[in-house]
Amino acid sequence: MNTVLSRANSLFAFSLSVMAALTFGCFITTAFKDRSIPVDIRVSKVMIKNVDDFTGPRERSDLGFVTFDVSANLQPIFDWNVKELFLYLTAEYSTKSNALNQVVLWDKIVLRGDNTKLNLRDVKSKYFFFDDGNGLRSNKNITLTLSWNVVPNAGILPLVMGSGHKSLAFPESYETAKSY
Amino acid sequence: MLSLDFLDDVRRMNKRQLYYQVLNFGMIVSSALMIWKGLMVVTGSESPIVVVLSGSMEPAFHRGDLLFLTNRVEDPIRVGEIVVFRIEGREIPIVHRVLKIHEKENGDVKFLTKGDNNSVDDRGLYKQGQHWLEKKDVVGRARGVAPSGNTRPSCDQFLWCFFLHLLKVKL
């Protein structure tokens, strides 16, 4: 330990080991935590159209329009190891051609430090709700759920579904008016 | 000065000690290889640990972060999952989030992906005429993350970025 180089070397090696231990500590103390909270979802407006799918395959498909309210208190999920929550609202349903369909209608990033009380009203879907075909019309059972991907500082990336869902049904006929 | 000291040590060793050193080195290299291959078997993925190269998944993952992947075929693909996929004909895998899935009764599934930090979905990245990804395109799913300490949104340290690029992973 008599040269600057050997002292710098041991210092560097020691700090690296300490940081690795801290990172592992962050992971192991939060790995088995339950990240689920109750969520309240309401739907205010539902409409359906039948147009060419302009987001990709140019086939005539059902396009759903859903306006919803969502509220939840995200405070219990955050701790020292949660960097971000990626929230996403999923519409899950089944049709004659596909046994399971899942479409993300809306998502939001909530960072640690942001406002954790989620209380949004009359939210329009962020992504187009196109079906793979024409299976939305008269579909009686579309389930809306709010889930989140917990992004830690270090550790596991779990996907958690909030408890509380909303079922909605699409109308029998297509909307032909231009407005939404 | 340092190089001369090292050569003196080597000259002082007899043949047996030299062979021992070489064997020791070989043991270390093969242990590292065994651990890596073992990880590949346990996770089912051909690259169980990847490095984040681009900013398309910020603020969740920044450049330099490590991602731990698994690729168990029986795990169903569901929205919200972070998948690592390779587009047909391209070498570099991409890590984005699943936005939409349509699954048939027999298990055939087609899905769409999007990077968190991108404003549009990945259809522009797929092959010409390709609208969906399938299970065969998936290389793995991100299950864990280890930070790099780099929280800056742009890649300022060029040498570090170049090194990551050599690992041939794009996120």
C-alpha cells in the first residue's frame, strides 16, 4: 500500500464490492413483496365502428371506442427499490376467430416522486382498439383491468394486476357518425 | 518498470510452476464458460444477460443497464411483458413491450410491440409486409434488471457505447 496506484486499486475494488452488495441487498429485501392494490375502473362511453385497419393489416376490422375513468392509490407499492411503475389498461376478450385477445388501451409512466394518487376521468384510449377481424360487435364480455410493471432499481420485473375490473359490452350496430 | 517486474517473475519460475499457472488460467476460463452455458440452460435463452443499448425503453431502462432474460417456451405471451425479439433477417435483437396479442385456441399467437419511449408501435421496424410478431421471433423475456449508474438520457461516453455495441445487442 505504498503507491498511489495500489491504493487506488484497493479503493476501487472495495467500492465495487460495496455497491454490488448494496444492489443485491436492494433486490433481496423487496423480491417477495406483494405489489397488488385495489383499483376502480368505470366506463362512461362505448362505441364501435367498422373500418379498414390503418394501423397495419389493411383488412376491414372492428374499431372500438371506450371512454373510461380510473382511480387508484399507488402509494403502498412504492418503496426504496421501486424506480418506476408502468401502468397499462388492458381490454381482454375472446372472439370466434381468436380464443384470447388482449389490447392495451392506455398506459402511463409513474416515477418515484410523482403524484401517486391516480384519479382520471373521461380518459380516451391512447391506442386504437382494433380487433383482428370483426369480433367486437355484440361482444358481451370485454374485461378492462389495470396492471402495472414494477421497474426496480435492481431486481425482478414483476407484472401485477390490480384487483378490480370492469366488464363492458359493445353495441349491436356500428356507429356511422363521423365524430368521437 | 511494471513490465520488467512481471518478466522477472516468469523467469524465476521453473517449468512446473509455469504449467501450473497456465492450467490455473485454463480452469478460470472454463469455469466462467461453464457458468455462462449453465445460465443459458437454466433460463432457456441463448443470451441470458443482455445490455441496454438505446434509449427506447426509458425511463425504465437506461443505456448500460443489464437485463436478465428467460425464454421458457411454455410461458404464455401476455401484454405488458418486456420481450426480446429478433426480426427475420436481422441479427440484432430488440427489447420492447408487448402492446397487443391475438391468440388462437391451439396456442398460435401473434403480437405487436412498442418501446416505452417511442411514440409509435414497432410496425415500422418489422419486415416489409409483416404486421405481427410470432413466438418463433422471441429470444427471451426480461425478468430482472441491474442498474449501470448511468441515468443520463443520451449516450455521452462514446467509448463505453462502442464497447456495448460490440456485444451486438440493441434495445
